[in-house]
Amino acid sequence: MSNLESAKAAIQAELSHAKKGLAFYHSRIESLEKMLTQLANFGGASDTSIEASGLKGKRGRKAGTAKVAKPVKQKRTGKSSSGASGLPFTGGSFWPDLVLEQPRSASDILDAAISSLGFAPSKLQTQKLAGRMTFALNALVKTGKIQDSGKGRERRFFKA
């Protein structure tokens, strides 16, 4: 008997979830139709073009019962002229210029990169710069533009 009760409860929960989803999409359809109508009115077009397209009044709640759609929050990227992370462009010859003929560790190269920026980067920017450096140094070694010796923390990079 308890299996039947748990199955009944599961089906009721699923039905409730489906009804909530249906209500959500009905309200979403109506708010999108309202936005489309507002855009058509703003652009000088008439509502007849919307009605002719079949988008108005076919589905959803009746007029006057719709919930007001919440405005979508825009994610602030803080983009500046130096990019989304606030760091300048580090492509091209940025990393190869920091590798010298005498062997240097990755942390030494990162310190040189930070000092060449001209400002004190935040912890997040330093992490981003370190990620860029790791990728760039591995690519430069792979293409043969620079060489490396050692492994792990003992790894040193240098120009041949």
C-alpha cells in the first residue's frame, strides 16, 4: 500500500511542477507579445502586422491577468579599453620579450610581466595574467621560439 501512496505523491508532485511550468510559459508568452506590441508601436508599425503574423491573442492568459515580467539583470563586465579583465593585450611579442637569454623561472617572468603593466593588478588580474603566461610559455616552447629546462618548480625558460 505504501508503494501506491508514494507513487501517487510522486505523480502529484510532477503534475504540480508541470502546471507551474505551463503557467510560467503562458506568462512569458504574454509578456513577449506585449513587448513586441510596444516595439511595433514605437517603431511606427501598426498592430495589424502583429495580428497578421498570428502572434497576438492565440495563447496565454486573458488580458489583464498577466504578471509583470521582471527586468533581466545585465551582467556588468566592466569593459575598458584594456579588455574585460582590465589587463592590456598580452599577445604578440609581450611574452617572448620577457624571456631572456639567461634562464628564468615562471614566477620571475610573471614578476617582470606585472612590472611592465604600469599599474598594480588585483589578485584576480594577477591570476588571469599567470594563466595567460602559462599558456603562452608552453606554446612558445612547443613552437621552438624559446627553450626550457627542468621540470615543475625547477623549470626555467630562456632564448637559445
